[in-house]
Amino acid sequence: MGAGAAALVAAPWARWASSAPRTEADADILIGQSCQLSGPLAPLTREIQEGAGWCFEQVNAKGGVHGRKLRVVALDDAYDPQRTADNVRLLIEKHGVFALFNLAGTPTTLAALPVVREHKVPLVAPFTGTDALRSGFDRYVFNVRAGYADEIEKIVQHLAVLGIDRVGVAYLDNAFGTGGLDAVKGAAARRGVALAAATPLAVDGSGLRASAQDLARARPPVIVLATAGKVTSDFIAAYSSSGASAQFYALSVVSSQQLIQALGDRSKGVAIAQVMPYPWGSATRLARELSDLAGRKGVEAGYNHMEGFVSARVLVEGLQQAGPSPTRESLVRGLEGLRELDLGGYVVRFSDRNHNGSSHVELTIVGASKRVLR
């Protein structure tokens, strides 16, 4: 199959549209997504989709937004940037989506940006913290999560307080990973923390044992992981098998539940930066709502479910503000008009000069019980 035509994959919560071109005035609101529905990052994407889907299901059950149901078309890009760009063009030009939502991945989202700008289609809540989407203002991109630079700043600040003066970095050999490495270098330099060593990791997970051995030779007490998906747990396992030891700090795009499942006891002590509210317990209204929706599906929600849920809530609020006859431009104005949206434990701030909705970061750790602790 060609790119884009590859996978119009149905999630349980999605109602799929026909391939006929649509207009902004059509009865239902069609949302487009290009993400990883196959490959090593698919389990991560699945959690985000589930969380978003629970929100959309809830909204549609109550009659939709101004009486219009939300429908989603998701195309598989398998974490291939060119395929993502092709998918986004297909979503806009063939499927006629009203807006784009939760594009997943740094290199993939960056590859799609020229198409987004060409067609002036709002992109809401991309699942990436890349600085490339945050360092300048883009009228059509709305970031709901904090950036990777915010996460890494929090990690390195914490390490400096603990008196750690050397750090290693393992990073994916792509735009996401190299951006993470650059952020560590900057944050470490500002706090007098030395970069002991850094090693790139193949996106497909090949050669991890050799990469682990390279980093182990420097014996860093702490390793920051600018990684995502299965590569993360596989690298930790390979490093542990090398005979060296270190404290691992991962970024929010790592699924804590998948990490614990993959590593078992070896996951204990792994620290993970989080950009969403704690999804367990009843401390926030968001956590209670998410837990209730997940329970109805027989699923234990985690941070990625929370991110999908929060992202969908923001999109829905923007559509509410856009009015009963929304256009793409009225959605942009609707999102900008949210100003300070408190979802019940998570605040998103947008304006006509700021599309970076949050800088919230907190550190968590996998405890002895193999549960994520704050």
C-alpha cells in the first residue's frame, strides 16, 4: 500500500467517515490523526488514543458539540516522517478533516508542519515536547503539554540539589533524541553538572548492548533517557546486564505501565518526569473522572491515558467556544479565547500570543511495590 492509504485503523471509540471530501459545514466534526498504530511505539499511542476516545465517547453520548458528533480518522505512520506528511495531506485533502489532533512523535510532527501551515488547519495537542514547536509562535499549533526542555530542566535541577555532578545521556538517534541531548547539555551547563558521556540509540532498538557498554565505560551515576517506547526498557535491561549501575531518569513519553511490565523488578527506582496530573487516586477531579471512565472499560488508566483525555477535553472546549457553525479560524480563536482553562487539576493557558498551554512538570519514581509514586 502507499503511504497514508496504509492504515485507516479503527479504534473502538472512533466512528469513521467515508473517503468523500467534506466541508467545514458538514453535520459531524471530523478530526484527523496520524500516529503509530504499528511498530514499537504502537502500545504508547494506543494508551493516548484510549484516553482521548473516552472523552469523545462521553461528549457524543451527550449530543456532541453544539449538536454535532465528533468523528476521528486515524492513519498509521509507523513513526516514519515522510509517511506522516503524506498522511496529513491525505487527511486534509481527501478526508476533509476539520482539525488535526494528537499527532504523535517529534520527527513525524515536524515533517507534517509544512502541510499544516499550507492548509491552515489547527493542530491541537501534538504528542511531542519538542522545542521546535515552542520556541516560536505558530498560529495553527496548540501545545497542551509541557516541553521536553521543561522536563529536562526539572530533572537536572533535581540532580543538582542532590549533589550529582556527572550525568550520562542515552538518546534516540533522531530529532527527538538529539533535541533531548541538547536540552541536557544546556541545563547541565547552567548548574555545573558535567556530561560524562552520551550514546545514540537506534530507533529500531538494534545494537543496544553495544550502546549500553559504551555508556557504562564512563560510569555515570545518573543516566537521562531521551527515549520512547520499547527501546527504553530494552536499554535499561541491557545496561543492567553490563554490570554497571546507574539511576535512570526518563521523560514523560515513556509509559510507566509498559516500563514496569517489561522490566519487572528492574523497573524499581526508575524516575520519570510527568507532564500530566497523577492519574491514580482521587486527589483531582480529572483523576476521578478518568478512573471512572477507565473502570467502565475494565482498564487501569495511566499517564498516557490522562494525556489523551486532557488533550481531548481541550479540543472539545475549543470547539464549544468556536460556536455552532465552526470554521478552522473560529476554532483558532476559540482556543485562544480559553485564556485560563481549569480542567479540574490541570490548567491550560492560551492567548492570541501564546499557544504553549502548560509548563507543568513533576518527578515520579517506580517504588518497591512497582507502582508509580509522586
